Amino acid sequence: MYWAFLLISNLSFSQTDMFYKIIFENEDNFKILKIFNGKIPKKFIILDSTITFYPKSFWLENIDLNDKKVIKEIEDDEHHPFNNVYIFSITEYNNLFDDNEKEYLSKACQKVKSKKIKIAEKKFYTVDNTNRIKGFYFLVSEPVYTSDNRFAFIEVDIKQKSTFLGEKTDDYFGVLKIIFEKDDNGVWKQIGNYDHIIL
């Protein structure tokens, strides 16, 4: 039993590590960094404590999203979760999952707790504090899986340290929500990226 537990733990860690590798080795995932004349870092600095998903990323309770009038109303509200956190506001992603699965994901993400991680890759690595960081740095979640283990989601929050009017700032810049799918051969591939700038 002990060896079985170790094997499962190692496989789980390796899989999560692989997700991070796919994300941070694909610069297209970070194109929003260029919007305000920013640059994609040559190396990505990641804080060593994971974040957790906001449940409304997956499921908006008591809202009839099949009603076009409802959609029209909430599309005009820039602060509504539909417009800044809800992954399935994008039709392409919405069509992949039914309501039961979306609600399942919303509940599943609440069971994933923050944890310490250690990454030491050439292009991306973790640090235990942000004291010496200038510019962009990143926070990552653990993966959240669908009920059939066919899809996985990871959130990447982007923060930026800078100086404004002589004062040092440390603000959220944007959020990425990366979607993976496992093919028939058991190989995970990225199939989507819901990105959002925080103004």
C-alpha cells in the first residue's frame, strides 16, 4: 500500500509539473503582457504557494444563461463574473461541457487547497517571496479535473511590481485560465486559454 501511495503521488506531481511546463514554454499564453507595451519575460518567476480557483469560474448559480435577454443584460455589466471570471462565456469552451459538469467543477475547485510547490526549470522557477522582483511575476493553481478526468484546468494570475508617481506598487495585471484535454492515447494537450486583463 505504501509503495502504491508513493507511485500515485509521484504520478500526480509529474502530471501537474507537465501542465506548468506546457503553459510556461508557450509564449502565446502570455500575449496579454504586450498590450500596454509590456514584454514577455525571458524567465517566469512564480510564487511558491499555489492559488485556488474562484468557483464562479465554472458555474454561475441562479442565472439562466440560455436566455438571450439575460445574456444581453449581463454583457453590459463589466463587473459581472460572466465578463471577467466565467470561463464558459466563450462559446467554444461552453460547448464542451453540460451544466452538470460545470457545477461539478465549481464544487471540485473548492476542495483543492493551497500548497507549497518547488519548480526549478531554466525558463520558469519558484521563489518564496517577492522582495527582489521587478516587473511581472506569476501565481499558479493546482489542476482541477472534470468528473471523467478527461479535461483539466489551471489558473495563472499575473502580478506586476512597478513604481507609480514615486510609490512602489504590486498589482494584479491579469488572469489566465488554461484548459487541457487528454486524448485517446492518454496525452494531455492544451486546447484553450481564457485570458482577462484586470484594469
